[in-house]
Amino acid sequence: MSDSKIRNMDDFASVSGISRPTISKYFNDADSVRKSTRERIEKALARYDYQPNFYAMNQNRRLTKNVGIVIPYMSDPFFAEIARNVENHIIAAGFRPIVLGSQGNPEQEIENLNNLRLLKPAGVLLAPLGRMSDSERIAAFCTEVPTVLFDANIENVGEAFIGSDNNQSIGLIVEYLCRTGEPPAFFEMRKPTNPNALKRRNAYVNSMERSGHKPHLIQVEGEGWDFEEIGFREGSRVLADRTLPTDTILCSNDRLAIGLLSAAYQLGLQVGLGENCALRIAGHDDHPFSRYTCPTLTTVSQDYTSIAKKSAETLFSLIETEQRAQSRETTLFDGRLVMRGSA
Amino acid sequence: MSDSKIRNMDDFASVSGISRPTISKYFNDADSVRKSTRERIEKALARYDYQPNFYAMNQNRRLTKNVGIVIPYMSDPFFAEIARNVENHIIAAGFRPIVLGSQGNPEQEIENLNNLRLLKPAGVLLAPLGRMSDSERIAAFCTEVPTVLFDANIENVGEAFIGSDNNQSIGLIVEYLCRTGEPPAFFEMRKPTNPNALKRRNAYVNSMERSGHKPHLIQVEGEGWDFEEIGFREGSRVLADRTLPTDTILCSNDRLAIGLLSAAYQLGLQVGLGENCALRIAGHDDHPFSRYTCPTLTTVSQDYTSIAKKSAETLFSLIETEQRAQSRETTLFDGRLVMRGSA
DNA sequence: AGTCCATATTTACGCGCGTAAATTATTAAT
DNA sequence: ATTAATAATTTACGCGCGTAAATATGGACT
């Protein structure tokens, strides 16, 4: 295989018989060297499995092909899924994605941005935590690195925002629920961590009033990101009380709905559309798990694909033009009704 | 707040009136400088919010306080949970955790190790992918960096292995199921990706035979890590066939069980212990979601806490003694029966 | 005041790489 | 063969920091 260990680019330059600056050039852009040179390098690369030190590279380059992706929660399948989507676009465009999760912690979010800055990224795609986020420091970061926000908006921070049209999506499912049964109550956290939650609350109220129904907010207590637990605990309480003015509950997101479904099951309440069902439950987001709940969860899917694509494209155009956006544009995609068993 | 931007340690040394090497020493170990000096540094730190370049630090140090944690899948709540647990121990011991997920991809797993190596970690805690893993390259990595394996074993790789005693845990739940109803069939993937799955299969067969029952393996097709989908799809098929010789199914892990529960629900099969139940389903792992399934999932919990603690401690002792383990020790923790609604 | 030890500073070099400028070699075309 | 264009090499420096050795400084003590 290999002779002595290749420890750095100098070593590799020696064994391949090509000067270090040329090797450096090759790794920067393989097509920027003569074809015969490229072949010699690649032959040597096959013999000695050298690869340049990623961090040392980034330390010296003005700008790299790195693109950061920061999401609020790594272990939330919803964010994992959208991050994977964005990642694919980044790779396809010849960039290198670096995904970081903030674990619901605003300090971690800032640290993620700090660490990214050291890698001299060409740009960053950021889905901020929301209410908890240290928006001042995020704004400061955005002045240094071209940043596109997605999923959750922070007013006037970043070059653009791409997300879902909560008005449309909530309107869609409220209309559906009203049309097929009793008008829904809205199940949410009293102090939601996410700006989307507030938008959805307002959208619900507006949508209900527009169709002449009285809105009914079920605002439960709970902190943090353990939404299933909150949905279950508070859902159990609310359902046991039997003070609901309706048999239909629309949850602010699928994870709350998953907890609520579990609570309903344990109280012996049949959920779904049938005659012998006591309750209808709907969610929002089309969480990967929502197709395995019992019954499967009726929800509104966010347009993952479009959000990911548009976010990436917006960032790429910023990177190419090497200038900031003249005006901060907001793009909202429509949700799609996903009818399943629960409502 | 601050005057001109502090760009590096030199700048910060100037404004704080202390020499750069002393600053460097402070950041390495705050107690290694005189108290009065420390106070001066920290006063300057409050004024100018400088922090050293993480990657430049690691480039030059022989050894750092970094500890890598590599898990097979970031968005699997089970691994997310155990990683969080390990992380806390690392922080408590004054080290800096760096968590990386391999997304089920063996190449990503190797790349994660490569990237970690560049950060000169004091040690690494690795939960390998299993069958898919490039065990040769992992072994090569382990000769360079002290590495402790957990969750999934690779024979003779790394300094130690800490995991669950699948024999004990499967024995426990098989015994429970036999005692409280019909002996279980075992639902698993025909070609599991994880070595634990194979151990569990054998443990099931042994356990059944020991108590005089005929084992029955349901080995379903399916690749990858989308276990819920496989559990649902193949579960639907198996249940619809109605060729099962028993009404009790033990799944190789909770994620399969979650899919299977969903399949049973959709086929109108009542799952649980009651007289009018057609099926009992049990899992393994005590996945965070297993308490929200309908019905809640009876399972065996792995001793997260102990595995995380022991893994971290084993690594710390390796780091302290600065030498490799004389012999590769394997530590297995007992599982605990978690009785819920499904069996 | 003088001694000693701990701590701080100065100086100088190294890590693995990017990059610019000047020089030399190669290639393709005239 | 000469020329011009292109590519490669040499040389030299910089990035942000660690670290070692020599030197200088401060405080506690006799």
C-alpha cells in the first residue's frame, strides 16, 4: 500500500513529485491544473491515501465551499428530514454541508454560529430556535456571513426568509374540519417557543371567525421541546375534564397531537371519523411519525421540498453575486392537506 | 462595549496588557496563571468578547480536552438520548464533547472519525453502525486515538466495549411473556444491520428452548434504518396472512414494534392484555416514543444511564493513565422490564 | 536589604495549509 | 526554430495559535 505515513501536504508533494502549491491548487479545484499533472496527482493519491487537513484549509482561505445548516433540534425527525433535504441541494451545487443542531438551547445556537464562522463558510442556512434565540447576536453573525433563514422567522435578520404560509395551511385544515364535522378547538402551548406557533394561533382565530364560528383556544402549560410529553400530560387533563365545547381538536403541531392521541387512547376515547368515534384530532407539519400513530394523523404537510430548494437557491444566488440582498424577501409555501384516520 | 474588533489572541493580548503566551496559558487552564493576572484577563474578557479560535487551538496542541461521540443515527431518539447522557458526563469531567452522527452511512462514519482525528481528541466514544461498518478503518483509527465502543460491539476493536446484556434482557421479556400468555414469536429483519439484533435472535431461541417452547422467527425483508416503515409494511403482511402460531409478538427493537402496532391498529386488531385483545406486542430498548404508542409499548429498557456512565469512566481512565488497556474488557448491563399496555 | 521561588514576558519556532510574486518549464502555434 | 501563452516551481509570507527556552519581574520570606 503506502510507504511511510504521509503527514501533510509537504510529504505528499514529495512522494508525488509535484510542488506543494500545485497540490494545493489541485485540491482547491481539480480542473485548474494541467491534465497530465492531475493524473500524476491522482495516481499518487491512490497509492498514498492523503487528504488535506480540513480545518487547516479553512483557516487560511478567505472563503470556502462550506455551507452551514443550523437547526433547532437534531433529534426531531421533522428538522432532521428538512436538513437532509437542504443538504442534498448543497452537495448538488458543489458545496460542502455542515449540519449543526442547537438542542433547543439558545447558547448552543450561538456557539454553533461561532464555530461555523471559524470555518469561513460561503453562507449559512439557519432555522432559528425562535422566541428563545439571541436575536441580537444572530443579527451580528448575519452581517458577517450571508445567511438565509428558514422555517422560523426573525424579523429583519438575515438576507431572506423561506417558510410555510401558516395562514393558508391552518385555513385549509380549519375549513376541512368545519366542513366534515364540528368546528375545531385549538390545542397549543400557552407560551410557545416558536414564532410559527403564534402565527398558527392567529390564523386559527381568523379562520374560525371568517367562517362564523367562535374560536376556542386550549392553551396548556409547559416549557421546552418535549412536545409529546406536554401533549400527553395536558391532553389527559383536558380530556378528563370533559369541558370541551367540541369533539374536534386541532393541534398547533404534530408532536403535541401525538401526545394527545396517546392521552385519548388511554382514556378509552376512540379517535377518528367513524360513528363510534368520540373525538377528532388533527395536527400540523406531517411529522415523519404521524403516519404510524393510532389512528394515523390527519395533518397539513409543510412543503419540505420547496422550502429546502428555495432556501438553498436563495443562498446560492447571494454567494454568486457576492453581495447582499437589496431587500429582504420572504417566501411562503402552501401547505397540503394530508387526510388520514384521525380527523 | 468594545472598541475595535479583536481578531486574534495577539489583539487581545495588546488590549489586556498581558503577553500572548500567558493568555494562551490562561485559556488552556485558567488556574495556571497568577490570580491577579487571571482577574485582569477576565476583566478584559468582559469588555472585549474574545474567544480563541477553536480549530487553530486544536491544530497545534498535541492533545486537547476534546472527546468525540459518534453515533449511528442522529435523528433516532434512542441514540440522541444516550448521546445526551454521555455528553453530560464528558462536560462534568471538564472535557468538551463533540457529537457526530453517521446517518446510517459507513462512509460518513469513517469521515466522522477522520474529522475527529484532526481535532486531536483526548479520546472517542463510538457506537458503530454494526455490520455495515468499515471495521478495518475503524480499527486503524483506534490505534491512533483511545476509543471506547458502546451500544454495538466490533470484536477486538477499541479499548473496551460497554453495552446491554441481550441474553439477560431478552430472557427477561421472553420469560414474562411466556408466564402471562402464549409464548412469543420473534419479529425481526432477516438481515439486521446491528450486531445486537443477532444476539437478540439467539437469545430468543435459547430462551424459548430452555423453557421448552418452540421458537418461531418472523424474519422480514428490508434494508436500511427506516425501521418503523419496515415494521409497518411487513407487519401488515404478516398479520393479514393470519398464519401466526401465536398471539404474542416480541420485536427485535421498539422501532419495529411501533410500526407493527400501527399495522395491527389499521387491521382492527386490538393489542394488549384484555380479554378482547387479539394480539400482544412487545419491544426492546424503551425508545422515548414507546410511552406514547397506542397502546403504550411493553418493552425492556436498556440501562442508558449505566452504559453512558461506564463508557465515559472507562475512557477517562484511559486518558488519565495515558496508556492503552492491557486487555479489552466487555461490560454488559442488565435490562429492566417495562410493563405497559401492549403485552 | 537580600534571597528565593513562582510567575510573566520575550523571543523564536512550529503546525498544515493558502496565496502572491517572480521565475522557470512546457505546450501549442506561428 | 521562434514566439507567446499557459502551467508549474520556487520563494516567501501569512493565518491563529501552541510551546519551549531564556530572561525578567513580583511577592513572601528570612
